[in-house]
Amino acid sequence: MTRADIGDIPTQNPCAQCGTPIPFPDWIEPGEGRISYLWKCQACGYHFEAIAIFDEPVTVPLAA
């Protein structure tokens, strides 16, 4: 089974509008078989969502 890890968070994703690298996503939402990332470009203000879909379920540890 695959596990989501802080080291797995994508960084430097290019803005879908202007291409400027975005250091990290504003929001991460795990779901069944996928993780959604919300990105906001500081250069042009464009918001967009990227979704990673996995063949195996992703387990996200719960906070204690």
C-alpha cells in the first residue's frame, strides 16, 4: 500500500497560466485513490487544481 509523505508533496509546479514556478501547493486534499493539490500563482494570481491518481490506495496518517 502506498503512503503519502511530506517528501512526496510536489514543489516548483509551473503556473498553468504564466509558467512561473510555484514553490508549494496552497491546499492538499487526499481522497480514495487520489490526492488533489490547489495551486495559486503569486505572479499572476491564477488558481488551478492538479490531481494525482494512484493505482493503489493512499494512506494518510491521522493526527494524534
